Amino acid sequence: MPPALHLATFHCDVTPPIGHPLCGGWIAPVGAVDDRLELRGVVLLGGGAPVVLAALDWCGLRNEAHQVWQKALAQAAHTAPENVALHCVHQHNAPFADLTAQRYIDQVSGAPSNIDRAFYDQVVRRSSDALNEALKHTLRFDSIGIGQAKVAQVASNRRILGPDGKVKITRFSATKDPAIRAEPEGVIDPYLRTLSFWQGDQPLAALHYYATHPMSYYGDGRVSSDFCGLARKKRQRDDPGVFQIYFTGCAGDITAGKYNDGSPENRSVLRDRVYQGMVDAWQTTRCMSIKSWTWHTLAIKFPPRKEPSFQADASWADLRNEKIAAARRGNAAFQLAWLDRWNVPIILSCLRLGNVRLLHLPGEPFIEFQLQAPRMVHDGTVLIAGYGDGGPGYIPTETAYAQGGYEPTVALVAPEASKQLMKALEQLLRS
């Protein structure tokens, strides 16, 4: 007989201290905390080498910052780093860490810091300690459940095209102009999907997947897990015995901008809409027995941009330029870090549980990757977590570069990365 399947759940506080940079140092630093940030994860055991699935209430982890944390969790779980799927939810009033970029920033007086290394090391240790402790209290599971439901009036595409096929308007997370909010919803994935783990008729953990930028408003220095994190917390209060995790999907070009004017009171409105999607998906859940799983990985190198403005000399000039916006200087440091990193592969992974597949992707992929993935398999359900290793930044479709707009302007990968990623999805899903 195969060994019994077990899981362990773990979580820890990752809230930054007062004065710590937020969103890579591009906005006001921490001045207050509205609600705490968490790392929440599950370790799967008994099907081979342990697998870790974890979601972090941070804006992003790029390059070395992702690799160091991934290795720490792997060591705690007694597994390989490529068996750790570590993803950010992508809230903006939260840290955005790139250790390599920070070393470049440290060489330039007055450049905006993205992370305090002592704090970063502290939360990495805290999370690995939490995982290690969780392994003392594992639970058997024998089945999984899958449910899905539409989320009403949250996601909208922020790339609004004009008659010439070019981007005429970028609809950001908070859109005050009613004329822009009145534009069509655009291409989205309206479904929230929930994977759950069960022992008999007892649910143990629920993992939610939905694609939107999770910001209602930000930039005021008030730390928050924002509406998606708050929806997860509200769902956790419904049944404390079922461990809740939330993953952001391929949301590179998706925000709540059509349905969000940025008013503080709208945060709870968006929270409740995502929360209702979680409740509705739970009510549609159908379970199936599970005796094993498979884990597949694929190494990929996304090439950097070739334009002169993305080369090291131009990036250093921007980083040193005190007259330009902090966001532009910070992005220049990210570009330098990516130029250092890109030739070291990023590992994509796919967990298969029966006819359910979980894809784990880097960067900020466009929604088209999420919509295309289910068409690559003949049966079953595909759930996707984006915002893994954030080194590449945005991963637009190839056509998006010609259309213009915000994301292709700041994306660090060349247009051919789109075809590479699409091919990688097909290879992983058909493994």
C-alpha cells in the first residue's frame, strides 16, 4: 500500500515595522498598521518529496529575495527548493523585496530602499521556524475538493484599447473618473476557484485562486492585506478549523478599477464580493479520493529587453538621478538586478492531484495565460498562482508590446518571453 498522505499548515506574521519601505520604496513608508500581514502555507507529505505551497501578503519577492526564502522553507520541510511554490498576493501597502537591487541602491546616496535586510532575515527565520513546528502536528488527508464561483463586480482589464488597436486608457486599481469606469469590463477570468483537502467528511484546508490586483487604495503608509487578504481573514473566521490560503492568479493586466473609485469605504465592498466568491465556491465543492500526487518542474530563462533604455548604463543613470520619481529609480535597480539574474533559470512547477493541476508561475503574467491554460488539457481543472519569483516583472502577451500601455513600458522581459511561457505551460500541463 502507498504511504498515507499527510499535510501540515503553517503561518506567521510578516508585518513590517514603522518606517519600513513599502512597494519597493516607491510610496510612503509604514506609518501605521490597519491589519497584519501573514505568510500562510501548507506542506504536503507522503507522496514523495514534500511539497510546500505558500502565499505571502507582500507586494513581491524578486530574484535572490525569492530564492533565499524558498531555500529556507525547503530546509525546514526537508525537501528541495524547487518543491517550494512561494507566491506573493501583491498588496501594495506591503514590502517589495529584491536583495540584489538593494545592494545597488546601497551604493547610491538617497536612492529609495526596498527592504531592510535585518527585518527580511527575521521574517524568513520566523517562517521556517513556523513550518518546522507545524511538521510536529500533521493531519492525514484522503481526498481533495474542487469548487468554483463567479466573483461579481471586482475584476476588470486595465488595458482599454482605442479604434486603432492601441491602448488609449490605462485603468488603474483606483479609478476616480466615472467615464473610465464606464468602459467595458474587458477580458478577465471571472471565476474564483477553491482547492480543498479533506479527511473523510472533515475539511482541513482551503486554497483560493482568483486573478486581480488586490488593491483598493494604497500609498498612505497604512499597512493592510487589502480586500483579498481581508476576504481570506473573514472566511477564516467562518470556520477556524479549516485553514485558508489565498493566491493571486495571472493578474498582470487585471485590477478592480472599473468597480473601485479608491474611496476607503469601498475596500470592505470589494472584500465582501471576493468573500462571497469564496463562500459560493465552497458550496459547489465536489470531492474525489486521492492516493498520490505528481510534481513536475521546468527551468526557463526569460531574456531581458534589448532597448537601450533597459541596459545597465541607462539603469545606473536613472538610479543616480535624484530629480526623477522614486518609482523610476527603484525600477532601475530592479532592471540591474534582472540583468544580473536572467541567465539563471526560473523554476516553474505543476502539482497534479488526480485531474486537478496547480500551476505556479513567476512575475506578473497577463490574464491570457490563465485563460489559455485549461485549453491545453483534455480533462480536469487548472488553478494558477502567479507572483512567484518576481524577477521578470510583468510578462505581457507578445501583442501587448505593440499595443503600448503601462505594463509593456516597464516589463523587464523581451516580447518573446510570451511564447516561452505559453510553451512552458503546455509542457507542464501535459507532463
